[in-house]
Amino acid sequence: MSLDSSTIEPVPASIRLSARFQHWVRSTRSFCIWQGLWESRRRQAWIFEGMTVTDWRNLAGCLADFLTARRVVRGWPLVIKIDTTPLCNLHCSVCIHAEPRGNPILARQHFHASQRMSVARFQQIVDEIRGRVHALTLHFLGDPLMHPELDTLCRIASCAGINTHISTNFSFHMEHRRIKDLLTSGLTHLSVCIDGLTQSVYDRTRSGGKIDRVLDNLRTACQVRRELHLRHPHIEVQYLLFNHNSHELPRARRLCHNLGVDQFTVLPGNPYNYSDAEPENFEVVNARRPGWLPMCFWPFFTMLIKYNGDVIPCCEHRSASQYTTNHDACRVLGNVFDSSVWAVWNSHAYQQVRSTVSNPLAASTQPGHHTNFCSACQRLFDLRRLRWAGTYADSIPPPSAQSSTPRADHPPAPCPPLAEHANPSACCEKPRHSLARGGIP
Ligand code: SF4
Ligand code: SF4
């Protein structure tokens, strides 16, 4: 079933243009350097605060590995992203959690309450990287607050001297105690996503969310931090800008300033879905000529560990494949629980990825290139689009079509209060059957 076109409000041309412009910029060579610098500046407290001499030496090692395009690196990742759980309570239009609406890639997504990293396994990772890696992100394609022991994970990392960052939609019914536990857990950076101030504007892209809850939680978080004189977490609000929410931006900025938020970041909104960037929607025209630097920084500075220990090099490519039933499409580079973080970081698969980003032209002539994680990545290859996977390329459903009308075959399941559920992930076990269809927290 797809949306009736009469209920669809077209995305304004300015947004379509800006998204195509973004796509082009992301594929340019210097983008990876600018992106790395911009992200480091935006989250400098999380990445740099409390760095020891060993951490600075490791950063220098990562830089040297990147500048010399080494296959076998000497430095540990500067940052590790840990996907504590891929579950989420919302169905944002950009995300793999969006309702399929005829999109076959989204129909293949598979979520289950058991998809969560246990505290013991998290501890195992921290024990290995302690004193070597300085910053962790605790989310990937889910909301970290869906993990009932998130504050314990932050506390473990903090005790090991590791900075932590989470990004959340904050649209949960949260008791004061849970917010306090989170704020006093040693969490370094908290990003909260707000894409509007009124419910009708907010839930056009944050489908299923409640802006009142988000603002209440944000107010409580700022208040708790003030009352307890906490230095951390640094609280950032992220506003994804679309035409439909631009009129609420000044008011949102003022409100956040009055609440005591430290940082208000405006990012261009993406009217497309992650699944539109899947390699199966493209044909590779040719590999790009190498420059004097590797064309991507990810395999030299960061690593992404999924909830089950599987590792992929970045969160920009094949993201809509990671939780599908097609396990071959994940292209994982190893598993940290089968070996170790260091063994995977310098494994043959990781070395192949580093060769590919350093010289995609040469790598594309090697046997087995097509099974490489980075094959068909827009940073390394010129691509021709074959199809759009999502309906969101041309439309953002208006509020009436998106969230308020219950659908017989996929009724909206209200997320029970997190603090109250016995099984906090149960509300995310979305049936992915007859309908086939996508922040960014
Ligand atoms: S973008 Fe974030 S908040 Fe929205 S559905 Fe995806 S994981 Fe959840
Ligand atoms: S797929 Fe490879 S080249 Fe593309 S962003 Fe990820 S790590 Fe970089």
C-alpha cells in the first residue's frame, strides 16, 4: 500500500535542491577533511576534554596513519561508536524505522527486543580500550534511551576515563529519577533532536514523537544539571531545518537559550530516506582517481561496533542493510567478541577497506572488490542512480496521512513509559510484512 498521491504534500523545490547539493558536496574529496574538522569542533568537549598525553599521542598516530595511508595502523580508533541498541520508539521519515509505505528495503528491516548489548559485553569492550580510546558514542540507528541500563554503561565508561556521547529524540515518558541517573552517570555530551515546537510541525518528520514530552524532559535535564552544579553533560539541541519548520526556528532557539541549553545546532534536513542511499539503487560508473590523501577518514579514526559485536567502518554507507534479514548485505569486517577490538581494527578486511579508500581505482581491479564494504560508496565512485527506494524522495506526508490516522495493518503502537515497561524494547517490534519502506538522532 502506498500513500494516495492526493494526500501528499510535495517537498518544496528549495529542499530538493539543497538535498542534491548536499549529496554532491558529500561526494567531493575535501569533504571528508572538512567534515572531520567540523564534527570535532562541534563536539570538542566530548572528543578532547580530559585527554591525557597517551591520548594525544594516539591522535598523532591516527593522523600519521591517515596521512601516510597505512593499511596496518599503529593508532587505536580516536572514537568508537557502539550501537547499544538499534531499537527506537519513533518512525522518523529519514530513518530505517520509518514505515515502509511501499519501500522494499524498509520492509526488510528486522527489529527484536533482544537486540541490545549487555552490560557484561560492554564492560569487556571498555576493559580492552581503557587508556587507549578516549571517546565513545552510544548510539547508531536506534535511540540509546531504549537501553534500560544506559546510565550504567555511561558510568562504566566514565570510570574508565572515557568520554561518552548520546543523541536522543527524548520523546519518552521519563521519571525525574531516570533523568537524574542519566545526568549523574558521567555522560559527557547529550544531543537532543527537536525539529519543531508545535506537534503538527514536529511529527511531520519525527513520526510518533511528542514534542511536549521532549521539551519537558529537556527542561528537567537542564534543571537537574543546574541544581546539582554538574559540569557535564554538555547539552546540545539539534534542529533539522526544513521549509515546513523554518518559521519555528527563532522561537525554538530562544526557548532553548532560556532553558539553559549549551549549544543549538541547525542542520539542513534531509527529505530522503537512508534506504535511498543503498548500493542496490545505484550503478557504479567508475572509480575515482586517488588524491594525495585517502578519500575517507573513517577507517583511520573510527570504528562502529554493533550491539552483537559485529564491526563496520562507518555509519554513512549500507546503513539500511545492517538490520535486514539479508546478512550478506551487512559486509561486516569482524566481530569484537569473537576476537578483540584490536584484532578487528587491523584485520585483513579492515586493511582492504583502507586500501580501497586510499586508491579506489586500484582497488576496483582487485578480485573480491565487489564484496568490500566500501564498494559503491559515493565518496569513492561515480554513481548513476537507478531508482529511488522511498516515497520520501518526492513527498513528506502531511500530518493527517503520517501519524494521526491509524492503519488497520500497522496500527501505531504507543510506546509505554520506559521506566514502567518490563520489556522496554517491545514497542519496537514492528511487523515488517506486507508493506514494503526512511537524524538522525
Ligand atoms: S532518526 Fe533516530 S529518533 Fe528517529 S526513528 Fe531513527 S533512530 Fe529513532
Ligand atoms: S563506505 Fe568506506 S569510503 Fe564510504 S564513508 Fe564508509 S568508510 Fe568511508
